Amino acid sequence: MFDNITDLLMWFAVGGGAMYLFGVVEARLLENWEFYHRMKPAVKKLVPIVFAGLLGVLAQSLVAVEITQFIPESVAAVILALINWYMSQSEYQRIKNSSYGVSTRIAADK
């Protein structure tokens, strides 16, 4: 998916990555906290928009100051490997649950 850290940061800045990241954080973390469910609906709609916007601005700022020149190649490789692995696993689960092996599950249910 991503060949270098700059591609990753640009995805966060302009490619919807910031909203995706906040959606993952919201689904896996915030939804498990009681205080989040007690928030007013308007606030719960505004929080992702604000934080995703801030993440996008932060990512664009990091690209502008060329932060990638300070990240060692070995660290960048590990970061990219983890992110690419996570992205591939979530896509694999989506495919698996929707179409992959459907005929086998149908046959097993009979």
C-alpha cells in the first residue's frame, strides 16, 4: 500500500487516512468507554471531524518540514510493514466475511 513514510503522511493529509484512523480509534477504543456514550449526539458527531482535521493538518505539517529525513530507514520499514499488514488484514477480514468461503460455509450449515 505505502512505499514510504511520505506516502503514508500524504494519505493522512489528503487521502482520507486521518478519518480512517480516527474511525478505528473510535470503534476500538472510544466505544468501550462509558463517558463517550454519555456525550451528546452533536458532540459525538463533531469529535471525529475535529480530530481527523487536526490529524490531517499535523500530517501535512510533518511533510512540509520534511520530517522523513530524520526517520531512520529501518524504523520507516518497520512502521510501513506494520501499517501495511494491518491494512491488509482488515481488507482480508472484509473479503472473508462477505464472499470468501461463502459456498463452504453454506455447505457446512446444511
